[in-house]
Amino acid sequence: MSGGAQTVPPLVRVALWGGLALVLAGVFFAWALTWKTGPNAVVAEPLPVGPEIPDFKLTERSGRTVTRADLLGKVWIADFIFTRCSGPCPELSARMQRMQISFKDKPDVKLVSFTLDPKNDTPAALQDYAKRFYAEPDRWWFLTTSDEGEMRTLVQKGFFQTVIPASGTSEMIHSEYFVLIDRGGRIRAAYSGLDADTKPRLVADVAKLLREPPGL
């Protein structure tokens, strides 16, 4: 037997190169999906459908009345803040402001901040707070009410988020989550508002909801 290299038959060579090409194509396809949707995204899988947000009637910083019906047909992101908060609220609002920039070309996306201190957060107070974050009046709404109990019930039972009123010298404890709501007024996901990975995931999920057919 000769010690030289054996010649690979042409048909075997073709099969080997063909198999390698398929492997490379698969790797490229997986990379393309990851690049497009993010490493943790599940391609083409819809977000879970949660409960509907209940009806509400609140006052926006502009003085106009806003109800649940005003947001039907829109994809929107809710957060829960108050203007005198010395905890996470300024950071949550700063992150909402960055999302406002990300969605500037998507008129069907709204941002909605619910105050957890309606007694002090009058429309005028919310107006001043909104200016600090360059909130666009038609894009990002700030909602209050004359009934503090009404707001707390809405946040706790409607959005399933934590609100523990201030007690003594302890400041209010409240949710730091962003809640994503679809065109039908249904909760689809919630994200830590202070997590650095939230924004790309939320932007991708908003795009997914915008592509959903009506009535899904």
C-alpha cells in the first residue's frame, strides 16, 4: 500500500462541500435572525396575551380627560411614577424619554405615565415634570386623578403592579416596571424599568405588536 494521500472520489467531494455549504447557510441564517431580533428573542412567536386593562377616566397634564378608549388601536407602554420621588422615578422617566426618541417615527406607539401621588401631582405639577424630560404632548401622556384610591386600585388590580403608600418616614414603594399593552388594550409583557437590557427587548416587542393583524 502506498503511503501517499488517498484521492477522494468526485461524488464524495461534492457531497462534502454540499454539506458544508448547508451548515454555513444555517449558521448565517441563525446569525441574521439574532442580529435582527436580539439574542434572547423568539422568532415569529407571538407575545402571551394577558388580561385587558379596565376602563379608566383620568386627567392628562394638559387638562384633557383620557380614557381607556383613547388608547385602543395603539400600542402603548405604561409606567408608574410620582414627581416628588427621590427613588427610581427620574431614571424611569429618563428611560421613557429615550424610548420616545426610538419611536419618533411610529405614530401608533404611545407612552403613558401614571402618577402614584395624585394628591400632589396636579396637571400643572405633571406639566412641569414632563418638561424636564422633553415629553412630547401627543406622544407621551402623564395621567392623574382627584381620587388617590382610584389610581391605586387601577395600578394594583388593572396593571398588577405594586403600590405601597408612604408610612411615617418611609417613602412610597412602587413598581419599577414598564408594562406593554397592545392595540386591544391587553397586557402583553412587563419589563424591569431599571434593567439595561430592557430597551432593545421592548423595542423589538413593540415592533412585533405593530405587525400583528387586527383582532388577534
